[in-house]
Amino acid sequence: MSGRRRRLFAAVLGAMIAAAGITVPAEIAAAESNGGVRVMPLGDSITEGTQVPGGYRIGLWQRMAAAGYRVDLVGTQFNGPAALGDHDHEGHPGWRIDQIDANVTGWLAGAAPRTVLLHIGTNDILQNYNVAGAPARLSTLIDHITTAAPSADVFVATIIPLASAGQEAAARTFNAAVPGIVQSKAAAGKRVHLVDMHAALTTGDLIDGVHPTSGGYDKMAATWYSALRSVSGSIGDPGTGGAGGTLVGSASGRCLDVPGSNTANGTQPVIWDCSGGANQRWTATGQTLQALGKCLDSPTGATAGSKVQLWDCSGAANQQWNLNANGTISNAQSGLCLDVSGRATANGTPVILWTCGTATNQIWTRR
């Protein structure tokens, strides 16, 4: 978790987890969400991104965002750099197939993913944990996933190479069973798909004999992305969910507004009575929020109290926004939230950046 603890999920999620008998940290951060297609990266430290925090999720997110796919990564874990626009995942360092299986039903109930990316089995090999039984455990795990989330597309990867010759031989034996497992599920009508991740990397892509280098993780990202694009609907379609809508402040009931429809760089949005005009319609494209052909932008070096502004779209992290589950909208680079200055509610009140909290002047509703 890189020292970053997470705030509590909604009480409903907590109740689901408690009912399932699953132990989770007492402090879990509210999930980041942009309302897009929900994708759960599921697995061990290779999903978490050991050695390169964020791992393959960085390159995968960037590819999807650049192509206009609107995707919401989901999970109870959270890590990665600002270049990773959504930090949620379900990667658990050191965990084996059976440990993931013991918790997965609760995770799926809480996150309700449309798509699952499963890379698991490496620790069964590393721990020499009944390796001969690992394919059967994988099969059971897949059954539990498809039962708990029957409408989800489940992408099952072969595990990546290992530098140790003996462990690599065991990994290859395990991997040889995976296509047959996936085929049997698909033949039974399950939405399960094979991803040959082992073929995508070599031992030269490993930083420590187990985990990929940044380049190796990016090869994984490219492989996941290709697989996802091959299955219609698994990450939506480019531009889906991107229709313009208003952002209504909870405290004021007024809309985020480009004053006077002024598109000059540096224009600071305000709140104003909702009119449905183009200067109040914000389009989510990837992780950007756009109005009148300009992007909502956090100035470089922004601190609490800095203005938010319109600027030419660049795709940089300071123009990437997270539409969080608690209604706040946070900037990927600064970590600050859209805030109606001074908690005022009058027409024309400027919108600024401020330390994220739970006050109603930071809560926005999309309409």
C-alpha cells in the first residue's frame, strides 16, 4: 500500500464484506470512479506492481484513456503514480490461488465489475504449494468468479516467466493446463477468455527474477489491451459515456459554468444557475473533463486555494480527473478537489482547488 491508507467504503460494502466473513483493513479509501466500465485487475504482486508501483495498470490505463475508452478500475487495494489515472485494484502480494479464492466472492459483490483481469498462480510455484493441484484450484476460482459475476468477461492469463529454471519448468507445466481450463468454461457458456501472458515476456523483462521491469509491465499492458479490445463491450467503446452533462454542486444546486462562454486559456469556472447551455456541459473523454473544446486544468504546482481553469487539452496529468465514489472530483496530479470557494452558494462564486474532504461544497452530481 506504499503507506497510503484508504478511507472507509460505503456502509453497504462493509456490510457485504462482513457478511461474507472477509477480513479487510479497517481504513480503506473511497474508490476512485469516473462512472466508466468497471474493470477489476485481480491477482498478486504482479497486479499490485511490486518493484514498479502500479505495474501493468499504468500502461493499460494510458492506452485506454488515449483511445477514448472510459474505464473505472475497481478493487479494495490502491497504489500507483499520478500517471495511473485510477489506482484501484485487487492485487495482493504473496497470495496464492486459494487465498484469492477465499476472498473473491466478497470483492466481486462489492465492486460489481463488468470485466475481470486474472493473473494468478505465481506464488503457488514460488512457495511450492501443491503445484500439481494448482490448475484445479484455478478452475475452481474461475467457477467462483463466473458464479458471483455471471455477466462479467473474465480474462485468464497464463503466468509470466520466472528466472529460476526449476520454477520456470513448473510454471510452464501450470500454464499448459490453462488453455484447456478456459476452453471448458467457454464451452459451458461462461464468458471466459485466454490471454497468453507468458509469451509476451522473457526473463530479460524481469527486474528480480519474478517481477517485471517497467518495460516488462508495459508489455503486459499491451497484451491485456489487445485482449480487451478483441471482446466487444469488455471496456465499452471509444467515447462511450462521453456525452456532455452538467456537474451540479451539492451545496448550491448550481452548475459548474464557464463564465460568458469564454474559452481563453486561464478562464476560471464558477457556479451558476443551471441552464443546459454548452458552457455548462462537461464531456468526460478518457479522464479529461472538457467544455467548449477546452480541458479542465489544474495549474502546474497547484496548492490548496489555486484556481481551476480552462486550458488547451494536452493529456497531461494535471488535466486528468477522478470522479470519486463520494461525489468529489480530484485532480490526478495535485490530488486536490474541485471546491466552491468559501462554501458560498451564490451565482458567480469561483471554483478552486482545495484539500479533499467531505463538505458539500466539494460534492458534485452528474446530470
